[in-house]
Amino acid sequence: MTDQVIKTLTDPTFLIALLVGIAVFATVFTLLPAFGGNQLKARMKSVALERDELRAKQRAWLAANAEKRTRGGGLREEQSVGMRNIVERLDLRRLLADEGTMRQLRVAGFRGQNPLTKFLFFRLVLPFVGLALAVLIIFGLGYLAEKPMMIKILVCVVSAYAGFYAPILYVSNRASKRRQSIQMAWPDALDLMLICVESGMSVEAAMRKVADEIGAQSVELAEEFVLTNAELSFLQERRQAYENLATRTGLDSVKSVAQALIQAERYGTPVAHALRVLASESRDMRLNEAEKKAAALPPKLTVPMILFFLPVLFAIILGPAGIQISQRGIFGDQQNTSSDTNTPQ
């Protein structure tokens, strides 16, 4: 059996057939990609299809959130149309809106023309509402009747100014709370993004993954990541998307990350090292902010302690002594007097 196998392997006819078969297989394997079409075009087509699908999903997500915010939209859209007509007729955008107002609205999470229209409308209406309420309370119900007329007029003017300033105060408080929420979750988001980037994911995929994970901690930050990811898909310059993220948040730490991403896009520098350093700095900033708040607590607690704790403490310490003094007197003379009275003659 072994001799037969050796004889077959050393047969020139078998060797020639084996070499011919290998040559044919190599030729077919080499020429197969040429007959299969352009692989680069197929890959680019698949990438374009995937990008279009991601863009459609992001637009659908944004449209769903916008529909939720409008809560049905029908009646509110009609009111917005009426407000817009009033704002355009009186040209309130030129009178009351500037670049700072637009920036503050974006930081507060109000994007688009509809929030700006409502903001200008309420700045127009609320002063008259405050003035009408002040006139009704002072002159109609008779409050401040003993005060001079100048005081009454001053109260009416202050009420009107308070109505004019109320929308600005509301937007400022909303922006402050939103900025604080983003700042608290930003170091954790950078850590997640760093893990995603080091694992080989792109910036867009990393932002999408971080948006899914960070939503439980900060809805505002997840919304910003989704919006930035959508802008990276359809804006011509990726730098504009990063700058828009920094502008909408209004935080220095976010601006630093945006600049790092812009530099990485421009010069090809590694993003992971910059994200690691910026995540550490953001965490240190959050720790410093917590220490600052903790250091500011003792002065704030001084007045409540003086007003509420010290009287109770004094009552507990001096209460028994006061009861004994009231019963026995200062030097115990009441007890001695009562004993002398009870002694028989």
C-alpha cells in the first residue's frame, strides 16, 4: 500500500495534473475580483446607504421630540401663528432681540424661531398685564390708600418693569439649570467617549453611543450629542457642528473639547489623549465646584443656627435652673420661709 502511494506521488503524470490544477485555481482566484465588479464602489455605496439610514433615524428622533414638546401641536401652532403676526407687525425682533438674546435662548434649550417669537410676545404683553394688575389692586381694591400718589405710581411702574423683565429671568434660570445639568454629567460623558474612541469607533458612533448611555443622567446632554451627531451628518464643515455644540452649551469645558476635536480633524492628531486630559480636567473642575459649595455652607448656616438652634439650646440648658429658681427663689429663701412658717412656736 505504501509503495503504491509513493509510486502515485512520484508519477510525472500525476505531478503535472496537480500543478495544472493549482495554476488554474490561482488564475481563477486572481481574475475573480475583476469579474466581480468594483469593490470600492460597492463599499462606498453601502457606507452611503448606512449614513442615509442614520440620518433618517436622527431626523425621525428629532421630529418625534419636537412633536412631544408641542404636545399635539394643533392649537399651539395656531397660537404661535398669531404671536408671529403680532411680532412681525410691530417689528419686535429688531427692537428687543439681539445676538445675546439668541445665544441665551439657545443655551436655555430653545431652538428655532417659534421660541423666539413667544419670548418677544411675552415681553410685549407681560408689562401691560403687570401694570393692569397693579392698577386694579391699588386703585380698584384700595390698597396703599394712605400712601401718596407718587408711591402708587412708582409701584405701578415697578410692576410693569417686572413683567418686562420676567421672560429674561425665566430664560436665565432655565439656562442656568440646563448648564448645571450638562456640567455635572460632562466628565462621565467624556469617559464614555474615550472608551468608545479607544475601542476603534468613530466620533459619530461614539457620540451616538454616549447619547444612549448618558440620557439617564442628563437628558439635556444626550439631546446635545444627538443634535451634534445629526449636524455632523449633513453639515458641509464638521468644524461648524463642534462650534455649534460649544455655543449651545455655553460651558468652557465643552468649548475645550470642541477645540480639541477641531484640531484633531484638521491636523490628524489622536483624539484619545486629548479626551483623557480634558476628562480629568472636567472631573477636577466638578470636584472644585463641590468643594466651593461645601465651603460656602457655614456662612449660610450661621443665621439659621442663631435664630433656631441657639434659643432651643439655651432653653434646654437654662430651663431646669429657671424652674428651680422660680420654685425656691434665687438664694433658696422661699423654701426657708416656708419651713419657718411651718415650725411650731
